[in-house]
Amino acid sequence: MEAIATDFGIEKALKQLGVKEVNEGTSTGSRWFSNGELIESYSPVDGQLIGKVKTTTKEDYETMMGTALEAFKTWRLMPAPKRGEIVRQFGDKLRELKEPLGKLVSYEMGKSYQEGLGEVQEMIDICDFAVGLSRQLHGLTMHSERFGHRMYEQYHPLGAVGIISAFNFPVAVWSWNTALAWICGDVCIWKPSEKAPLCGIACQNIAAEVFKANNLPEGISCLVNGDYKVGEFMTTDKRVPLISATGSTRMGKIVGRTVGERLGKSLLELGGNNAIIVTPDADIKMTVIGAVFGAVGTAGQRCTSTRRLIIHESIYDKVKNAVVDAYKQLRIGNPLDQHNHVGPLIDKEAVKMYQNALEQVVAEGGKLVVEGGVLQGEGFESGCYVKPAIAEAQPHYKIVQHETFAPILYLLKYSGEVENAIEIQNGVVQGLSSAIMTNNLREAERFLSHAGSDCGIANVNIGTSGAEIGGAFGGEKETGGGRESGSDAWKVYMRRQTNTINYTADLPLAQGIKFDL
């Protein structure tokens, strides 16, 4: 590895995480095996090869699946608080390895080191949440209409949960699903993004150490690697009752259709085309901070990234000028250097999509107020660094309606009441995150009302990105409708059962039906 990796301790981090030059890509825990082709993982930071991973073949998958289903028989019988104790230990291991794992996330994916550490902290937080939840997997007790009967509901583990994650959050989203699924009594099969496979290897190593130390069977935490074809092993497999998939809307429609055809369950976290509404009563300083971080954080590669800024005409120029001035202060470069704000896009294909979007917004009549472009020269050798761009546009432009995973912010103007801004915000097919900047209580409440934002997340005086573990995360419309992380999201990882107990010597039927023999 060249200077950048050495200077920032990447080699040491890989060693601490057990990531090798060539890694087996299929695992049931401590056992690793693979017979497929190699995936090469190059860092978008400096273009260097980090390592290689062997992909999962169909035969590898079947071996893994048999082990997972056998492990489920043991894991589901362990009391939920005992499963919570295992998750607690996993969280403690993450605390020990937060720094090296955060560095690997930053180096393999390209987000800033602080964001890499923040992603690992999300893993720790969901473990803490899951530990408490392990003592609260509750059902309801209902009054029966029949004398001497007791009726209640309870939740049981589903079985094997398939998790397909995206490159932009290579470890956190897996943990959101896994920590909850584990305390619910499920075993997990994870296919990380082929663009960040080494993060998956590292996490599996950490989990395997915890399960082995507790003398638990292989198969509770499983890993497979490869492209969409490996994902199809799970989506078409009737032995996997739930598929949790994070990625593009295009991918989600394929997963949802495939899983639905076999009447399986799917939890979909898909695209976002997130907007911040800025009203005349907004705090401009807060608006600039929220909009700029939302638009350029993770180089615009968050599903909650701010894509659209909907500004009232009376303050449009003031807000535009403030945001443009803030962009002049952005530092772009190696994300492991904490002085930089913006790192690279994930790969050169993402760079092409960024360039195409800028060309399209101009072709449709938009105006670039902060020019974009691909950065070259010393420090930008990977070819994945781009300038965050700002374009004035109209809500109906096709490119504005589309989610581009890059740091491009569209400025849109509205007039009249806040309802007009809400209509613009809701006028896209995605429905993940939304925000309004206002000190007007009526405007805030309208935004949050039944006729307000149609997104799964709606914030007041906060940007669109930065969700907390305690709340359920997800969106509506073509975002997929799934919910992960906090609140009662645990219920999707379990099956509900209604139970009725008759403790009399008679057998009365419901609804007063008579059936005498």
C-alpha cells in the first residue's frame, strides 16, 4: 500500500480487523470458505488496491444455508435477554475496534474519517438499543368474548433473515438489521456491497469472535459475497422468509417483486430525493449549516442527502448567496485527513453519473451557480474526486425528479404560503427524508400535519440527514415503505401469533355459534 494508506494507519487497521490480502468471502462465523471468483476492492481515496475477496458460489451458499438453519434451532430457544447479552458483547468489541473499523470504512468507501467513526458509533448505539429491547419483546393480552377464555398475542423468530446492504453505509445498515434480528432469535445472512466487501469481512470477524467465545454454533452470523447474482440466491430462496435490502429504487423493485412472488417478506430502504423548505421565518445560519452538510456530507452519497432546497422568493437571493459563500469554504481531499470536508465518490461510474446530471440540468434550462467538475492532479489520482455543485432549476425538470448519488444541490423557488412549498417537496416519487426551516409554529405544524410532508422522516429546523437510532428509519412511495432501527421496527423480524386458551370444561364457539352433536 502506498503513502496515504501507511500515513493514516490503514495497514495496521486491516491487521487489527483480520482483513487479509486475499479473503474468503463466505462465512458461517469462524469458518470461512469460498470457491468463486475474486472481487478486487480499490480505494476511491487513492486508487490503491486494498484487498481481494473470493465470491460465493451456489454450492458455497447451500453449505452456508444448511449451517444457518441448523443454528437457528439452537438460537431461537435461547431466552431473548440471553441473546441480548451476546449483542452487548458484540457492541463492546465494536467499542474496542471503533478506530480501525472507522478507518476501513473511510478508506474503502471514501467518506470522511469522522463519518466513518460515526458509522461505527451507530453500530454501537443499535447494539445498546437492542440489549434493552431484548427484555421488551412484548405482545398484547385481549379480552375474549367467550367465558373462561384467555386471548393474547406473542411474537416468534422468523428464521433466516437475508440482508443486502449498499456501499454508502457499508457497516451501519447491516448492524441496524442484525442487532434487532439477533435479539428476536433470527440468524442473519449478509451480502455486503461488492464495492465495499472488506468492511463485511471485518464485521464478520468481530461477530465470529463473540459467538465463538460464548460456545455458540456456527451459522448465527453468516456472510456471502458477490454481485447481484449472489443476492438472487437469497431473494429466490423460500428458506429466507425476510429480505432486507438497501439500495436503488430500481434494485428494490426487483427484490420486492421476486420476494413477493414467493410470498416472502421484504424490508426495502431505497432512494431519496430529499428537500429542505426554507420559509421567510427561517434562521438563515441554521439553514446554511443544515443544507450544506446535507448536500455535501459523504459527497452526496447518503440516501438522506439534501438534493433540493425549496426557498421562498422573498429570501431566495439571500439564502442562495449564503449557501454559495459557504461552498467556497469547502475543502475537498483525502477523507482520512480531518481538515477536509468532502471526500471522493465511490468510483468512476459515479463520477460519470455526476457529470451527466450537471449536463442534463443545463440542457433542461437550469443554471449552475457553483460550477462542478472532476478534480485532477496531486491528491486526486483516483479520479473519483468532484466539486460539489449548485444549480438553479425548476421542480419539473426530469433531473430534479431523479436521485443522483452525488453532491449536486438544486435551488428551487416558491411563492405564497408554505403549502405551495410542501406541494413541490412532495412532487417526486421518492419519500424518505424532508425538513423545514422556520420559526413560525403554524408553518411547522402544517408541515407535520396530515396534509404536510409525505416522507417517512420530517424534521423541523434540522437537515434531512442524521437520523437517530431511537426512531424508526425509512420512507414512503418509491423509497420502499420499510422501517429499520428504533421504535417498533423489531416486529418485522418476527412472526405474530394470536393464542386463545380455554380453561373451562365447555367448548363455546365464537360469535355465539351453536354446533351441538
